[in-house]
Amino acid sequence: MSEIDRSRAARAEARTRIEDAAARLFAERGYAGTTIGEIAAEAGLSKPMLYRHFDSKQELHLALLERHRDELAAAPIRELLDGEGDVDTRIAAMYDAWFGYVQSHPYTWRMMFRDTTGDPDVQAFHRDIQRRQRETDMALLRTHVPGLPEAELEPLGEAIRSALYGLALWWLDHPERPRDALVAAMVRMTRGLIATVGPEDGTAP
């Protein structure tokens, strides 16, 4: 490995340590209750070293939100679009991938969906996260429940989003509950929604 490659690897490793430390502290103490110095200490770095990667606490917080927003969205969409089996099987796999990410990143999840910053930019980012999830759920409904009235799509997308987020936050406080029970609950809710579309909506029951 060349000197340049070693330097890049060390920089990437330090950035990951900073982000992981920040996610833990933000989730445990909130944004206002966490200092840059505490994040640096948790990561085993000096403050000047941390500032080589992030100019401010806000920049670090936003970087974390962006990273985990994209990772959270990627896995379930792959399962839905590229997975094998019938629609029910792929929807179950999608929810399982979604809750699997939550289970693997409990600190990040608390930070992503319990905003404690009061920062307008971070609040706007949270609204964008919610919008993207809602639009994903609307696309799911358009594809698999084509008879739904257009006017109901956004409220129903929001209902699915709210159910997912609410269950995930509840699960973090009840980690003894098995993941497959949450997946089954979401699949049952989605199936119930699909079953409401009948001939009066222009599709087969």
C-alpha cells in the first residue's frame, strides 16, 4: 500500500470513529448536551483532529443524518424491487430489511427520529427524511394497489410511514420483542390495506 493509500485509509477510519462516537452521544445526551470535545474524546482523537474532518457540530450531525438516511432507504428498496418471490414475500423482506437496519443502528435511529437540536437546518432535514419515506410508501401503493384513489395516496403513505417510525421507536424501548413480530404486524397492516380495494375501485378484490 502506498503512502497516499495509507493516509486515505487512516482518514476514513478516523472519520468513521468520529461518526460512530457522535451517533452514540447525540442519541444518549441530545444535540445540545453533547460537545465537540466529548465526541473527540469518545472517538479517541483530539479536537483539532476532529476539526480536520468536520467544521462544526452541526455539520457532523447533518453528515450523520444524510449517511444513515441513504443507508436506511437502500436495503428495503432492493428487497422490494429485486427480491424473489411473490408480492407478499417481497414486502415482508422489505420490512425485515428496514427493521434490520434499525436493530443494527439503535443509537443512530434515536438521533434520526427524535430531533433534539432545535436547529432549523436539522429540522428541515428531518422533514425531508419523512417526505422521502412517505413518497416511497406512496410508490409502493401505486404499484401494488393501483385501484386506490389518488387523493388517498399521500395520507395512506403517511400512515405507513408513521406506523414504521412509531414501531421502530417503540421497539428500541422494548428490545426483547422479536423482529419478526414487527415485520408480521406491518405485513398484516399492508395486506389489510390491499384487501380493501375491490370492484368499486376498478380492480379485482
